[in-house]
Amino acid sequence: MKAIIYARYSSDNQREESIEGQLRECKAYAEKNEITLLGTYIDRALSAKTDNRPEFQRMIKDSSKNLFDMVLVWKLDRFARNRYDSAHYKSILRKNGVKVVSATEAIADDSTGILLESLLEGYAEFYSAELSEKVIRGLTENALKCKYNGGGLPIGYTIDNEQYFQIDPLTAPLVLETYKRYADGETIKQLVDYLNSKGIQTYRHKPLCIDSVKRLLRNRRYIGEYKYRDTIIPNGVPAIIPNDLFERVGERLTRNKTAPARAKAKDEKYLLTTKLFCGKCGKFMVGESGTSKTGHTHRYYRCVNTKKKKICDKKPVRKDWIEEIVIQYTKKILFNDKLLNDIADSILTLQKKENFTLPMLKKQLSETNKGIENILNAIQQGILTSSTKNRLEELEEAKNQLEINIIQEEMEKPALTKDQIIFWLHRFRNSDISNPDHRQRLVDSFINSVYLYDDRIILTFNYKEGSKTISLNDIESSDFSASGALIKSHV
């Protein structure tokens, strides 16, 4: 596992030495758990109450490059103190395949906050999906009229004022010539050189390459076919290439297609990464795989202390076995209505504590309204001076600004109602646990840690006093074992 360290100290109560301490503990944690450190991102004298931190933003941007799969912090408050920022940026990292891990907090002090983060992320995804559906509806209406819907414009076309495709008299002849040359035997490389010599560029204003010319030779829009998602309309745009020429080019592309290199298989997703701990020594259990003599691949979790240091004798555990137990027992709590109600109450309480700005703005608005009311009462009593008038105008202006600030704060950091929280928790009941993404969301939202012993499993959930001890003997006699889903615990 590859990681980077993010460290930060704020100037109000910490010193430069704080950074060294954070790095030392993070490095020790990485060494104990056999994590490869690639580098550090450090923000000095900057508070985590804001996301305006240069190194933090650089780290978030770099996460999209697939260079690392873990952000290691001394404590979670080094990452962010604002729950909304934390949820937002953890969501970005998670989409990039990166997890945030604390070197000193195996179990978060405020585990209910993880549930709140999950709800905020889910709410944002729900809003985004709903917005996307509305946008797609509008684009589909455009597509039915064969209008340009944005994106890269194919070489040979222009767009008129009404967003319809028109043939470009300057570049369309070059497209036709390219098709003829390829049909007559020229290579893709020769076509690349030909088009580049004519000054043709991609829609991003870069020189053409082999892949871009291959896409040009397969683009059915050149025979007049309009396509957007599932909407396909023949003769929806002006054609540049005759059908018979397009077919000849397609046949030659198929003949000349070399056998593709075997795609590198994606790594199997280990759901319990950073959450599964050895019951004997307390260290991480990490995902591994091996191939048997028969050629079958076996995947399992192994305690890091059993590998190189050999100071723990905990046996490996089958990946499918332990993950299925965690998933099934997690789903059980979702059908306890009283428990979900208590979780919703806890999240509401935490949510009120998290947003300091909104209560302050509302308090200021209340005080401003009271000041306006006092001045109006004074005016009714006949007290009207230039100072009174000026003060009233100042308060009215302050009131307008505060109302705008409150609306902006509520839009940026929406407060979930209890009904919304209950609704979102109930959505987990219908999760398709055969879907890897749904399984990961379930684990990330509800599971804080899993400690695996030889005779029992301790599940710690992300809500107050959320702990469950499961005897392995009970598992062997349960429906899990009878169903055949969970056969062996060790390899």
C-alpha cells in the first residue's frame, strides 16, 4: 500500500516542532503496517477550519494521478475540522481510490460524524444525479432535433447560430481525402503526417496522433449519423463521406487491427482495508492474494506482523468469508427502526454542533431586527433625528446582508432534517450487496473497525455504543455457514 503524509499546524497554539512530531508518528505507523511512504504535503500556520490551504489543495489534485492510495494524518482534525469540507474532500479522494487514515486514532473519537459525512456525501450525490437527469432531458430534446450538444467538434464540421451541424468548406475536403488515402493503402502514420502538415489539430488545439486519426476513420457522423446516448438518427447531419467508402475503410481497419495487449487486471477491491485489525496484536490486516498449484487465485487478509517481523501467529483469513460476515451483520442493524431513530437523533445533535457560522448569523439577524424594532418604536413616539434615520438605514442594510449570508450558508452547508436522515438510512436497506460499490458504501458508512480473534469477531459501528461481538461458533451454526457462503475462515 502506497501513502503520502499530510501534516499541518495552526499558528495560534502550535509550533513548527508540531510538524516534526506528526511526521515522526505517521512514519512509525507506516513502518509498523508496512505502508510505503511516497512523500509529504505540509501546511504551516494554517487552520483546518478553511480549505484554503495550498499543500492540501495540491494533495487533493494529485490524488487523481493514481500515485498513492492512502492519505496518512497524525489525527483526523489535521485533515479538516469542518465536517462539510471533510465530507466533500474525502468524497473526492474516495472517487480517486484514496482513503484518509489517522495514525493515532484507530477508532475515531466522534464516530457518529462518519455517518453524518456519509449522509452529506450521499445527499450531494443524490442532488447531483437529480440535476444530471434534468440536464440529460434537455440535451435529449436537443438531440431529437439533431442539434450540437457540446463536446469535441469533429474535424470537417462547424456549428451555425442555431446549433446545427454544417460542413466546413476548409476542412471537410481534407477528411474526405484522408478516407480515400487510407482506402488506397496509406498507413495511419502517413495520414497523421498528412493532416498535421495541413495544420489540422484536435479540438483541444493539439497535433493529431495515431489514436485521433483512428477515431476520425471510425466516426459515423461523417456518413450523416447523429448520435447522443441512446438517440441515433440517420441522416441527422450533413454527410461528408459516402457510405461505400466508409465501409471499405472500416473493413481495412478491421483487417489491420493487431491483437490488443492483454489488459492488466484490476486489483480486487478489499472492502475492509484500514478497518480490519488483528485481535492478537492490534495491527492492520491487509489484503493479499496467491495462486494455488491448480492455478486458482485465493484472496485473503493477513496481519502485517506475520509477514516480515514474524512476531504474530495470527492465521490469514479468507477475504470473502470475513467481508460477507461484516456485510450481513451490518445490514441487520438497518432493519432496527428504534436504532435508526436513535442514530438520526445523534446525527442531528452533531450537525448542530458542527455548523458554528449559521447560528452566529441568525443571532446577529435577531439582534439587528430587535434594533430596527426599537428605532421604529422611537419614531412612533415622535423621536426622529438625522442620527436615528442614519442608524435605521444602517440596520436595514445590515439585515439585508445577513439574510443573504444566511441563505448562502444554508445552500453551501445544507442542514439535513430528521426525515431526510431517516429516509437516507432506509435507502441502505435496499442496497444491492452484490454491487461492489454498494458494499463499499455500506462498510464506509457504518463500520468503524473490525477486530478478528481466533474465537470471535468484534464489530464497532459508527454510532454511540455501537459494538457487536460475534462468536465464530455461532457463525458456523448460522445461516451463513448453511448457505455455503462462508465455509472456511483460514487458508
